[in-house]
Amino acid sequence: VTQNIYDDPTFFSGYNQLDRSKHGLDGAPEWASLRALLPPLAGLRVLDLGCGFGWFCRYAHAQGAAHVMGLDVSENMLERARHMSERLEITYERQDLSELDLPAASTDLIYSSLAFHYIEDFTALMKNVVHALAPGGRLVFSIEHPIYMAPSQPDWQINADGIKTWPLNSYQIEGPRTTNWLANGVLKYHRTLGTTLNTLIQCGLRVTHVEEWQPSAEQLTPNPQWREELDRPMFLLIGAQLDSGRL
Ligand SMILES: C[S@@+](CC[C@H](N)C(=O)[O-])C[C@H]1O[C@@H](n2cnc3c(N)ncnc32)[C@H](O)[C@@H]1O
């Protein structure tokens, strides 16, 4: 079931206030780590799944990508993306990642930032990704880390001694998680780390990098409040590649 929460006015106005909405890629603390997983983009055909405001599409365009396309289910997000990309050769289309219809072997890089955890059937999504990737093509994506997503009450707990812990429960119970982040009843889908990685492998992708993101020392100095990210991972970043078909 696709909820399309980004077209909910309350959620959308809250999302607009986030640093990553106001400052783009540089407002996202995990961007430098995700960028490090990317191949040189010049000349590549790039597809961004769940492109949001199109920050990455514009980055790929500026890096000299041959063709850039962003897909999203939210009209709100696409409208802003188109507005911010005026006069740039970037194609934005409304497509639900749960029902992707992509030409075979048409893409060199499929990128996605923080969108796949909204998708219930990850296997179907990865089959579509593999179908759309050209031989040797890459997949680079981030999702909320399953330790972050799994709990029924995903918020810090502080005990009588002042010790702060993350209340991990239900980790092995995969499926829907409903939270009240920015709006009530936001629906996401939890999968274990094993399921995520095994799905990639079973769909024929070679996993090249797995990162349970944490802030760097350089980031912690000006942002000491991010130290809590060392207590549990918030983001999972993954790089994978389709075999080139050559021996
Ligand atoms: C957290 S935002 C990230 C936006 C952008 N990738 C970024 O990092 O700035 C998640 C995006 O995924 C999109 N999305 C969620 N479910 C989707 C679906 N079923 N099909 C297509 N896009 C979806 C949302 O509309 C939203 O734009």
C-alpha cells in the first residue's frame, strides 16, 4: 500500500523545515559518506528513485551525467524539484517505486536516498532495479537503519541513572512500522540487515559496501549533539554492482 505521506500538508510543511530540505545535500550529515560510494558521474545515465526536491539530480547533472531522471510518487516533491531545476536537462516523472516500469538495461547508476524504507516489497523493487541496470551498472542507496526503524517506540529512553538507551525491540519481526514523525501515522517497512543484504545478493547484485553511518570526528566538533549517533546507527548506506557480464 503506497501512503504518499509527502503529499500530506502537515507532513510536507514539517519536512520543509528540515536542514536537508533547506540546505540540500550539504544539510544531510550522511551525504559525504554516500557521495564516497558513487562512481564518477560524467557520461553516466543516472536514475534517482524517490528523488524528492531533486538535490541529487542537480548534483549528477552538474557532475556531467549524460542523462538524469528523478522519480517520485509525491506531486509536492516533484513540483518543487521541477521548479528548482528550471532550464536544466533533468527529467522528473511521477512513478510509484512499488510499481516501477523501467526500460531494460537503460541506466548506469541507480541512486536512492531515504526512500526504500517506504516500500513494502523490497524483492520486487530490487528485481526492477536489476532489470533497469546496464551490465556493470551500480546501485547506491541509503535507508533508515533497521535498528533505528524496528522499535515500537523509536525514541531515546533515559533511566534513573541518566543513562540514555535506544529501545530496540521487535527487530526480527519484519513489516510495517507506524510512527508519528512530522505527522501521525507515517507508514514505513522494517527489514533486518540480513534481509536487505540477502535480497540484493539473491537478485544478482554484488554488494560492494555496507556502512552503518556515524558522524566523523570533524563533524562532531561543530555538532556535539550528534554524539548520540554513536549509540545506535540511524542510516544504512549500501553500494552494489551488477556484473559486467565479462569474465
Ligand atoms: C526522505 S525523502 C528523500 C528525498 C530525497 N531522496 C532526498 O534525499 O532529499 C523520501 C522521498 O521518497 C518518496 N517516496 C516515498 N514512497 C515512495 C513511493 N512509493 N514511490 C516513489 N517515491 C516515494 C517521497 O515522496 C519522498 O520524496
